Amino acid sequence: MKRTFVSTMAIGIVIAVALLAVKASWAQELVAYNVVDEISIPDPLTADPGDPEKGREVAVDRKKGNCLACHIMPIPEQSFHGEIGPDLSDVGGRYDIGELRLRVVNPKLLNPDTMMPAFYRIDDFHRVGKKFQGKTILQPQEVEDLLAYLMTLQQ
């Protein structure tokens, strides 16, 4: 009986350590970036340039960018564009890529009261579901892909 209890405890400890290791691997480590003049993140988050076609997919994906929920965009095949945020049809002509990067990564740095989510941030959130804790909405390459697409939107 004592041997079974000790074996059970040992197995329990091994499982607990394994679960802690898995949980630690779920937590995402952010790529370091620098905000310049409080308006821009001029340096890309990745070494690979963004792909505008993939960025367009990120923009319309409801589990990724979901930009259409709040913004009008030149994507006529998608219905029900939002009108809460500004029209993005000429966003690449209004901002440089560093300014857009800050707006996507963490728009709260520009306007603490904005409704726009921070797509590349993991801290200072309230009431985050457990499966989303420690995770960003977009991965660094997805941010760069989205930015490459947004920069094509110029009139």
C-alpha cells in the first residue's frame, strides 16, 4: 500500500511538472521592437518581408485580423464592412509603414481609449479567456504580411 502511494505521488509529480512545462511553452515571447517618436515602429518584426496576398487573407480572416468588422476596405466580395473605424481604402497613402505597424501592434500607445485591439501584445488585458492568455492575436510574420497589404491600399 505504501509503495503504491509513493508510486502514485511520483507519477503525479511528473505529470504536474510536464503540465507546467507545456503551459510555459504556450506563453509567447514577443519580438522586441522600438517605438520611435511615440508614433512609429520603423523596424519590421521579422527578417522576411511581408507578403501582401497573405496580408489580405489576414485582414479578412475572422480569427486573425478581422479588419472588416470595423473598417471599410476595398474588398467588394466581402459583405458587411464595419463603419466604427476609419475607411482603410487609402491607408497606405496616409501613413508610412512604421506608423501603421504601431497602430496594428499596439494602438493603445497612440490612443489609450481606442476600441482597436492590440494585435501584437500579451499584457495589461482584462478578463482574457484562459486559452488566449499569454498569446498575441497575430504572429510577427502575420503583422508584416498585413502591413504589406495595407501599404498597397493607396488611391
